[in-house]
Amino acid sequence: MKNIAVITGASSGIGKRFVDTLFENGTYDEVWVIARRMDRLSEIKLPCPVRAIALDLSKRESYKEYEALLNEADVNIKLLINCSGFGKFSATMDENIDTLLNMVDLNCQGLMAMCHISVPHMGKGSSIINIASVAAFQPIPYINVYGASKAFVLSFSRALNRELKKDGISVMAVCPFWTKTEFFSRAIKPDENAVVKKYAAMYTAEQIVKRAWRDLERGKDVSQYGFVARAQALLAKILPHSFVMSYWMNQQKLK
């Protein structure tokens, strides 16, 4: 039986950084990389066979395809990393409903499905890393649906970690702050005023992933990098959310 790693959103950003650092933090007989863009996946080179799988994880037929591939293979998923997802920075009612539904389908439904399908192929000592966000800790006007979808990821991951503990499988949610990746090219519409006018801090995918590997080794169920990120998450827990939302809107000069 092969020990494999499965990484979604592997073609760019945080997912690509996890791919690049995978063998610095473990060994695998094969790595399955999943994203929509096969051209980028085919460029990935690792010290083991790489299986590039082009799937749109916002579509339910993709889950059946992934499940069929697992059932055909004799594998133990030693590590699953769910990085696929996107956000939009705009007023909820200004966004196309199909875009919002697609966001929820990918960020929530896709991640949950990947976990549910993968766990039966995991054994004791296996791990799951799910990418959430600092946005998961509070309601955020004008980044509303994205933040709410990441709240689902955080809650789902922490509870699943408890459920799977008896099987020796760990689940950790990574909650990045603003991170310099291609995320922003899709989140921000070039033809309108920017929702986010002030960034308290901007981190790199390298920083987020390095901390995530360390926190996974330490058995944490949530990983956060940076003082600003941790401070914001703490304040969002202890302050009234009405105040947190008002502060955010004043900071970004939003009405």
C-alpha cells in the first residue's frame, strides 16, 4: 500500500507552497495534486511520482471522480491538505448570486466532501490540514460570504479533529491573515473602489506554511501566524461583534 499526500489548490498560493515544502516535513510514495488548471499541475516536480488531477471541487461530480480514483488505488492517505477556495470583496447584494453560491460550494461543500471521502482511506497517524482564515473569527461586512464560509471551515475542522481523535487522525485549521497570493486578483474587482483600503499586516505564503508545519507537528487544531493575526482573533472573541464590525467599517471607510 502506498502512502500518499493529497493537496487541493496545489497550483498556486498557499497550496503550491505546501507542495514545495512537502518533503521537508515528511516522506511519501506518491503525491496527488488537485486544481482546475492542469497546465500548472503538470509543472510540479517532486522526489516521487506526482499524480496531477484536474478537478473543479465546486462541482459534485468531481467528488465522485475523486472517490473512484481512491477506490481504484491501494493507498493510505497520510496527509490531506485542502487549500482550494476563493473570496470576493464586495457588498453581498452587489455580487452575482451564482458567484456567491460557487464560493460556498467550493469553500464549504468541496472541503467537507474531500474530508469525508478521504478519511476512510486514512490510518492512524494521518493528518488533515484545512485552510480557513482569520475572517472565520468574526462577521465581516463586505467580505461577508467569504468570512462566513471560513467560519464553517474552522468550526468543521475543530469538531472533526475531536471526532477522529479516537482513530489517530488529526485535523488542523490554518487561519491566515492577509497573505500575498493570487487570491487578491480574484477577490478584488478592478473596476470598482477597493473594499479594503488599509491592511494591518501582509504576510507571505512561506510564513503561513512554515508555521502550519510546526503547529501540525505540535498537535494543534488551529494554526495562526503573526502577532497581528493572533491579536485580532483574540479581540474578536472577547469584544462584542457589533463593535468589531463597526471598527472594521470605520477603518476601511465603509458605509
